[in-house]
Amino acid sequence: MIPNLDSQIGISVYSTKFNGIGGKIRVTAEDFEVSEKILEKTLKAINQEEGYAVYKLKKRRIDTNHALSDIFRKNGIRLKSLGLKDASAITEQFVCSGNKGKAIEDYSTEKYSLRKIGFVKKPLSKKDMIGNHFKIKISECSDGLSSFTEFDNILNFYGYQRFGSKRPVTHLIGKAIVQRNFEKAVDLILSFTSDYDSKENNEIREKLGDKQNFKQYFDKIPSQMDIERIVVKEMIAHDDAFTAVRAIPLSLRRFYIQAYQSYIFNKSLSSAFSDGENLFEPESGDVCFDLKGIIGKFIKGMDQNLALPFVGYSYYKKTRFHPQISQVLEQEEISPKDFFIKEMQEVSNEGGFRQAAIDCSDYSSYENIVEFTLSRGSFATILLREIMKPSDPIFAGF
């Protein structure tokens, strides 16, 4: 049975026949280890004596953005990551300076450590990243982890984090923006409640559902609700939803749109699988990624991975998945051209393609521990979802 949370984010199928072992993840931060992997040629290039400084950032109980913000505040060094790592894990990743100014030596706090490992001629980017290696302990599970062998048959869904996990609302905000319904976007940001959120958070959100309460409750909005504070402040000052949405940092506004595109992708992938489409082997006419991540048409005998459209204003219709995608768009009352947002062009998204199946390597398991490497952009929680088949993903630590 598919959990309700999965359905909310567009996932309506399992792609493996494994019964699932249940259990929990992230009982402690040490139960979930993530280490970033970069290209071998990039690794060898980190040996310059000058240029852009490269560091290894190790952290626990703090996410990447907050760690980098803290480093900037305390050391005056602005660093960029290749990918984001959340707070509920022990993580190790590469971060790089965006300029050739001052570099710092080793620096650490209670939650993170920063170690300089060298310099490069040009700043590292996401293109230098291969993926992530995971080592995860599954607690309170039944026996049978060693029986799971279907790691090559897992659909490449976007995971719970993409949608807000405990409060799956990011895609709904994105849809409201795509539909130019900025009042609804503001309402979702401020007052969307979840059974998994805290009682205090839900209580303040219920108050923020009425804009007559904005002035009275502004000072009671928790500091961690920083986006909510931005939006309420703008609404108090201007009483204009469009202005309030535009006050949100650009990166987050773009993320809202991408979250909605991710929801459409999840629904389309679920539908294609249910309709019996082969999503693990490309066929003639399919769009594919080669091993270097370059997109192109399927060539027989070449090592390629099947790709599905990621819908945006430049949506490519000529794939065997158009029937499923067009049906999802019709249900959503959305057309691809809606992703060009004239009123807020900076968040417009042309779309593209995403791999249909997860590319999993170095898979192994022993006792109740599983290890594997995933390519950039794939979610460990989606592989774990197939192994554990949790009835309540949030309770299970997802």
C-alpha cells in the first residue's frame, strides 16, 4: 500500500517486488553517513599552490547552507558547495571559494569542520560532482536486508526533501506561482499545516491564515520561519501578494517552481510505470543520457540511460511518454508555456530531461547496514523506500 505522503508528492507505485523490512533511519545522526564523490581528474587538479581554495566540509546536525553562512559570518570567506546536504546526517563534501582572495586553514566548531585541501585554477561546479556514497543503518527492522537485490530496478523519483518532507508544500507554492495566483502562494507559505509539524507551528499558521492577524502575530512568528517573516512583513507594508512573493530570495522562488516540475515528473513516471512502459532500458527513438551526462537520441549498442522530459516552457513532446505527461498536465490544468512567467521572468524554467531510473553502484549490505553510491541528483530515500516499504515515511525517519 502506498503511503498518503507518497501520493501527495506524485509517487503512486513501487518498482520492486521486495516485501520490505520496515524499520527506521536517522535514529541518530551517525546512522546516516554521506560522502561526496567528484571526478578523478578534478580530484587530481586540486594540487595548485594558488588560485581558488578548495575545502573539505564535514558536518553534523547542521545543513550545508547554514554551515556556509556561519563560515562567512565568522571568517569572511564566502564558499560554494557542489550539492546540498541536510542536517540529519554525518556528511562530507567539497566546497570552493568563488574568488582568489584570502584562504583560511583548518577551522572547526561543534557542528562542522573545514579543512583546506588545495587550490584549483577555476572554481569547482556541479559538473565536477559524480554523486554521493551512502552508509545507512536501518534500526528496528525485520531480517531480510540481504535478500534485497533489485537496486537496478528503482525509479528515479524526486524524494521527500524536495517537497518539504514533514510539510509537503513547496510544489503547491510553485503551482500557485505558475498559475499567477500569488494570493494562494502567500496563503500556502503562511498557513499550510501538516500533521507532522509541531503544535506551536500549526497554531501560528492557523492565525496567519487571516491577514487581519498579520500585525498582531508578526513578533510571534518563530525565527526559523524566516521566509514567513519576510512575507508577512511585506504584506503588512504593501498588502500586495505579488510584492510579497517577490521579496522571497530568488533561489527559493526558483526552487518552488522546480518542486512543482518535480511533482509533475513523479506523477508522469508513476503513470508510465503503471501503463507498462519499460523504464529501465531505452528503446528506439528514446532520449537518453550517455555516461558523461550528455543528452541525445538512443543509439543501439551504446551505453545510455533512458531519460524522461522534465516539463518546462520548452517541453519536448516527441517521446513515448507524452500520453502520460499530457494527461498529468491536463489534470493539473497546466500547459508547458505556463512555465514562462512573464510577470516574474527570473523564475521561468524551460525544463529539460531527467534520468528515468536510479543509477546505483557499489551496493552492499550486512546486518542492518546498507551502502551504495548514487549519481548526482538521485535520492537515497527513494532507494530506502523500496527496501523498507514504510507505512509512515516520516515516522520511519524519511
